[in-house]
Amino acid sequence: MSVITVAGGGSGYTPGILLTALKFKKEFPISEVRLYDIDHERNADMGIIMNYLFEKNHEQIKLVVTEDPQVAFTGCDFVFSQIRVGGMKMREKDEKIPMKYGLVGQETCGVGGFSYGMRSMKGFLKLVGFIEKYAPDCWILNYTNPETIIAESVRRQFPKIKIVNACDMTIGIEELLEESFGYDRNNFICQYYGLNHFGWYREIYDVSRGKDILPEIIEKIKTQGFKLDGMDPSWAHTYGVMADMVREFFPQYLPNNYLQYYLYQDRAMEKEDPNYTRANEIMDGRLKKIKDTVAKIKENRDLETIDYESESHGQYIVQIAISILHNQNGRFMLIVPNKGAIPNLRQDAVVEVPCYVNARGIEPISLRYDIPDLHKGLMEAQVASEKLLVDAFFEHSYQKALEAFTLNQTVPNATVAKKALNDLIEANGDYWVELN
């Protein structure tokens, strides 16, 4: 029986992760769940929701809600980390400040992603310090963004910590292929490479048909497009731009949808309202839903309308835990130090590639081929900018931060980079390390 700690327990994603874990109780039996968050109110609210959901599902699981890291981590087996330093209010600034200068406003990409990265490094490294102190043998399964920046900072400060950096965006893309064209992604063996939110599918081998079906997929994207009916408008726009990347510009490979922010800033910003961004949508949607759900539970009304359920976001991280626990050698797209996985990319890059996961940890799969110069050039520049940002964090260097912002692939020149950097320094205050 495992003890699970959810770091960032107040997140709206917590129910999906934990309800998914309950679906796998035979492979992943859980005796205790601990919700850890520095935001007392959000953590308490999620405690009320999870207690209700556990009781509704007749689960005999001990639930602990705490802001004390010693209580949260001592004796735990897995930490599911999804912290958001600064919350949605700071995400809103990450999105809106860049727009003042005509830059992409996005939480993980561009200078907004760098702003979030500086906050996340400070908060996440503190969290890892607690885990190293109170639960040195546990596994950290990390969803905290921006993941390549987080992974690089952890590698430098805690090189021996047991951590898996995972992103479920590739799962989202593969599910889109299922829904649009009738495939079963359980038959896929994918060759994918890149950085987090910055990569390409080179091959999708379908074991049921014994061949690579990527050329067929690309042709269907060109001629049919994705099925986007009923999808959240923001995501529908994103996948529409992704289809155009394939149809109009780069038909050889299937890109990660987040590449729109680097290659098609104009298209990515068409729908953006500088006064009402994705952060505002979430505050008015997911966060309001939490408050409404807590009120229903406290008042014992409209309980049949509470609709939290398991989801693929949770399934990915739960299946990674199961693969570790049972030495299954499951195959996942994970964020790891390159060290030859992509032969012609700098060895100290943090990349996203297929990996096997077993009881001893992660074993990256070498691609054994050189990636195209277009992809390599884009990745090398982005890797360098991210490393400069991590340098700036550890060295408290304004100069390195300015270099990172200038080199970021969404920024047209150093003048704009400096203005955006100065505004974000002011907006973040003590959330960032002091830069000299």
C-alpha cells in the first residue's frame, strides 16, 4: 500500500489525478493521500472535495490536508507535484505583460514562460529540499511547469534526487488523432523528439497494422483536418493552427501544437484579448467550479451535479508510478538530460524523448539518427536561452536573464526583451530571486 502526497494539492487537477489512481487500485493500492499546499484556503477546499469523493466511492483511504512539509512528506512513497507558484494571479501577469510589447502571452512559452520559470525554480527547489529531508527515497512525479527549466534546475542542485518529469501533451495529441481519424493510440509506438512543448513526431508505428502510419496521418490532416466540434475554443484554435503547420508549411513531421507560439506568433495571437486571457478563463471556470463544489458539499445540495471524474491528465502520471512500482518497463515520453538520446544535439540539453520506466528509474531510448537542421537549430537556440535563464537564477544575474530573454525564440530584438524583462521583474517581486 502506497502513501501519496500531492504537492499543489489545491489544484483543480487534483480530483482527476486521484480518481484515476482509484481506477488502478489493484496495481496501485493506496492507503493514504496527503494534500500539501502553501495556500491554506485552496488546500482546505480541495480537502472537502476529495473527502466527499472518497466517501461517495466508498474508499477507505486516509486523507491528510496539511501545509506542514514534515507531515506531508515523511514516509511517503510518491509525490505528485503540480505546484503553481504565484497562482493564477501571477499567470495572468505572465500572459498580459508580454502583450504590451506585441509578444506572445502564454504561461509556459515565450517570456511569460520564462517569468513563470523563475518563480517555479524558486518554489520547486524549496519543495525538493523538503522532500530530500523528509522522504529521500520517494519518487517525485513532476507535472510542474515549465518542465525543461524545472528539470535543468533540479539536475544542478539535486543531481541524485529520484524524479520523473512528465508532460501529458503528447497524450493529448495522440487522443486527438484517435478522435479525429479512428485510431487506437494503445497500438502506437511513437518516435518523438524535442524539448517540452517544443517537439515533433517522426514516426507513429501502428502494431495492429505493422507499419508507420505517420504519412497517412499527415495526409488526413491535410485533407480532412481535425475534429474540433465541441472542443474548448482555445484548444480548437490551437489545434487548427497545428493543422495549418502541417498543411501549409512543414508536412514532413507532426509538430507539437505549442510550436505555434514560436513559429506562428501572429496566428497564435489572433484570438487573444489582452484584457481577458486564458488565466481569466480559468479563474472564471475551473477555480469558480471548486468554490461552487465546496458550497454544494457544505450545504448538502445539488450533489448530483458534482462531476469530477478521472482523466487522461491523471492516468499518465499514475501509469508511470505503476511502472516504477511493478518494474513494468512502460514506455513514456519524458523530459531527461540528452546524453546522446538525440545524437546531433548538445549533450547537456534537457530533451523530451521516449523512455522506459522501471524500478530503477528512467532509461531514455536513443533515437540513433540525426534530427533535421531546422529542428536542431530551433532547439539549440531554445536550449541555450533556457540554460541562460537557469544561470540567471543560480547566479542572480540580470545580464544572464537579459541574454535569455533576448535569445528566446518569441522575442524579435533586445530592446523589447529588456522592456519585458524589467516589467516582469517588477511584477514578480519576491517571487523571483534578486537579480544584480
